Amino acid sequence: MAEEPRQKSDPRISLRLRARISTIDPETDPRTGRRFFRAADEICANLSRGGAFISMRETIPTGRRVLVELDIPGGQQVQAVGRVAWTRKALATQLPAGHAREPGIGIQFLAGDGLWRLDQFVTRTLRRRNASDAVTELASPQQS
């Protein structure tokens, strides 16, 4: 299992978007030797201009190329080719409440015709959230 990266260069937004993940290169079933492709409907739990975290129980091996299709608000779909940069498996034991970490994969986006739409969506969402945070700070009573 690959380690999660310590630093993320692009700001990330937490969200819940429908994501379809398909492997680009075939895998080989270790029991039968047959080649196959994976395709699954999952949830994108956070997103940046450069990548995404996809929550999924059965992870895809690190380094594997995938096609990611995200349904973003406004009825748009973004397609991008990515690489599985790291995986996080389900924990065998339960963590205390509030400390749960979802199993899944970290994807680094490599290419895609819709990446400019993704960039616009992330930028708009970050601006809205920053504006909302500023309004909340102004509305909060000042502590002396």
C-alpha cells in the first residue's frame, strides 16, 4: 500500500460527487489468469485542480491509469485521465468517533478535455466558500 502524500499543492474542497472510475489498462485475475477492466460507481469525497480522493472499498493498485467521470453541479460531466497516486485500505479495527478515515484512492489528474471545467468549478466553489467564511467572521461577535 502506498503512503498518502504529505503535502498537497492545490487547495482541496470537501464534497460528495458521483464518480465513475474505469481502469484504462487491463488487469489480470490472479486466480484465473483472465484479463479484465474495472468499472465502478463511487463517490468523490474531495477535489482539487490536480486530483481527487475517491471513496471506495475495493481499491485500485497504485500507478494504475484510470478514467474518472465526475458529475458536477449544473448538469456538467467532467472526464479526466488520472493515475492512482496512493491507496487507503479499510481499517481492520474501528477508530474512535470523529477519527474515521474512508478507504479509497488518491488520483492525480493527467489529462482530459474537461479539466478546464473542473478548474472553473473548483475556483468558483473556493471563492464562494471563502466569501461565506468572511461573512461568518464579520457576523460573529468580537472576542475581547
